[in-house]
Amino acid sequence: MAEIQTMKQKDFVLNLCILLFLNLLVKPIWLLGVEVGVQNQVGAAEYGLFFSIYNFSYIFYMLLDMGICSYNNRSVARDNRLLDSYLSSIIMLRLVLCLFYFVVIYAIALVIGYRGVQLRLLFWIGLNQFLNATMLYLRSNVSALMMFKTDSLLSVLDRVLAILFCSMLLWGHVTERPFQIEWFVYSQTAAYLIAIAVALAVVLKKTSLRKFSWDRALCLSILKKSLPFALMSLLMVCYYRIDSVMLERLLPTEIATTQAGIYASAFRLLDALLIVAYLFSVILLPLFSRMLKEKENIQPIVRTSFALLFLYSVTMVVMLLCYRTPVMQFLYKEHVAESVSVFSVLVCGLIPYSFTYLFGTLLTANGSIRTMNIISAVGIGVNLIINLVMIPRYQAVGAAITSLCTLSVVSLLQWFVAMRELQVPLRTLPWIPALLFTVLLVPLALLSTRWLPGNLLLSLSIVLVMAFLLALATRLLRFSDAKQLI
């Protein structure tokens, strides 16, 4: 029995590594390859219009899911026989949620002044949000059936297809017409449809389902149980994504979309950098949940997680601030100076946002959903108030300042509440090594811009190695802690 359990653990670790590897390989290509290529082709103004509408639609994304994926994954994993009864009802429920989602986003869109091309783009972007939610639901069944390798492949299938379609349109010379932002949206729609067909075939192969039916009582039960988690996700997405929407709505029409595009060019890099911190939370949530349930000491894991996230986020922020101009010049063709100004502020948000993946995950594992919702509501309030002042005066830079302030407030509140509720002493966190590491890293990174060769990638790699060695020298990172976390 022990040997069988060990084999299962090894299979789980292997499949987790495959999942992380595929996502870290594909998603940066999408964010820093395809999306950058699209923006360079269509220009900051046109991409800014897409970006603001996308974020507007994404704010209400949880109306499409309502926490169903998490509930379904947990339930089917415990009893695979539930798949037959759940699949039919949940698919019908998702269609109802899709209709409700479109009613909400179009009603609000009309109120805030969306018209014409904005409403047409909103339809296709909203459809893509629905398809994405459907794909995630189907994958929740695949993972619940313990088909982890299949789930890993499905997790990147839609992005791989979208990369292929967009690359053909961008660089394949398949048409003589200039690239249109609508093609970017249509490519994602086609990719989602193909990926959903594949995922649905995989799921149906594991069921005896012959027709779709509606179980009203089951659907209402699922919604009731998942609603608090859906509200938490909705509030968190709102304070993170609302900046670009307000930017496009608060500024005069002639500059609004261009400023949104400039903001998007800086935000894209932050979004890419957050992949690592997000994957951290994927590992920490079940780990913290188990340890808290079994009343184990979480302090060593909190200390190690803090050290690793501090090392990652501070290193990336310091390094990219020192090389911000060559990095933006490497990625973009227009509005480089403006993008550098926005990026210089926005990238600093990586530090507080990374820690929300630690302390927010800790509160979630503890079941403090109400507390998380209150903190997220405070974040939305802070964001709205500061944006109303900063955006009209400082445009995209003002939105970046607002984002940094909001993330800092939310992160500090989560840290304070998590430490108090879970009775984790302040001395648990390595404050002195963290401070010493930062004080030494900043001058080293600044000097590297003069000493190191002109090759950007080589210079960044050398700075990363120096940061790692410095973390060991200051004892911010300890081999024993890393081994304990593994």
C-alpha cells in the first residue's frame, strides 16, 4: 500500500511539473510574442480599444462561472459517478449564465457610453470569455478524473492554436490586407471552439450521457455553495482590471484609446511576470489547507514562501527598472517613451501583488472568505477614488499610480489580517535579510548597466545570477528552507 501511495505521489509531482512547464512555455510566447506583435501591427490606439473592452468584459467573468469549476472538480474527484448527472445540468446552467452575463455587460456598456464598434467588439470578446469559461469547466472534469497529462495538454491547447492562427495572419503573408484587431479576436474564437470540441470529446468518452437535461434543484444547490467564492473572485478582478476601463472612459475620445494602448503595453509585462506568483498560489492553497486542517505549524512554510516571492518580485522589479528603456524598445515600435513612464510605476506593483498570492491564499485556505471580500471591496473603493483624481490629470501614468496604490493597500491589509488571525509572529518573516538584500541589489543592478555588455538578454541573465547569489549570501534564501518547502 505504501508503495502504491508513493507511486501516486510521484505521478502527481510529474504531472504538476508538466503543467507548469507547458504553461510557462506557452503563455509568455502568447503575451510577449503574439500580443506584442498584434499591438505593433494595429497601433496603440486600436489595441487600446480592444484592451479596455477586454478588461471590461473580464471584470464580470465570474458571472459565467460562479465558482462552479472549483465545486465540480472537488465533487467529481470524490465520486466519479457524479459526472453523468452533473455534466448535463451544469452545461445547461452555463448557457443560462451566459445569457445573464451578456445582459449584464451590455446593460452596463450602454450606460457607460459604449456604441457602434465598441459594442460589436464586446460581443465577440464576451463570447470568447464564455468559451474560455466552458473550456475551464470541461478541464475541471478531466482533472477530477485524474487524467492529469490530458489536462496539462488541454490547458495550453487553445493558446497554441491561437498562437498558430495569429502568427499566420501576422507573419505568414496569407493576406495582403493589414492586420485587423478583429482578426485577433476571431483567431481566439476559432481556437476556443476547436479546443472545446476536443475537451468535450474526452469528457463524453468517460460518461454514459445520451441527452442533456436540466436539474433545477441541483443547479440552485451548486450556485448557493459557490456564491461566496464567486463574489471574492469578482471583487479581486475588479480592482485589478478596472484601471484600463476607466482610462478609456474618463479621457477625451481623441486620446483615450491611445492612452489605454500605452497602459496595455506596460500592463502586459506585469501580467507575464505574475504567472510565476500565480503558480506559487496553485501549490500553496492545498498545502496551507491541509496544514491548517491538521493544525500543523505553518510558520516555516510562510517564511520560505515569503523569501522566495520577495527574491523573485524585488529582483524582477529592480532589474527591469534599471533596463526599462531597452526592454520597451526591444518589444514595441511606437510610444516607447510614454510606455517606459507607465511601466516604471506599474512594474512596482509586482511586489505587493506577489504577496497577495501568499497572504490572500493563506486567508482563503483558512476559510476567511468574508474577510477577503471586505478587503477586496476596500481595494475597489481606493481604486475608484484615486483613479477619478489621477486619470484626468496624469492619464496612463495616473492609472499606473492608482494600480500601485491599490495593490499596496490590499497586500498590506491581507498581510496584517493573516498574521493576526493565524497568530503568525512578525519575526517569522525574514525582514532583516530582505532589507539587506534590497539595499545591496539596487547598486549592483545600477552598476550592471555600465559594466555589463550591451546584449540585453545576457545582461539580464547575469543580474539574475547575481541576485540569486546575493540572496544566499544575505540568508534571505536558505537551502534548508527550500528543501523543506519541496
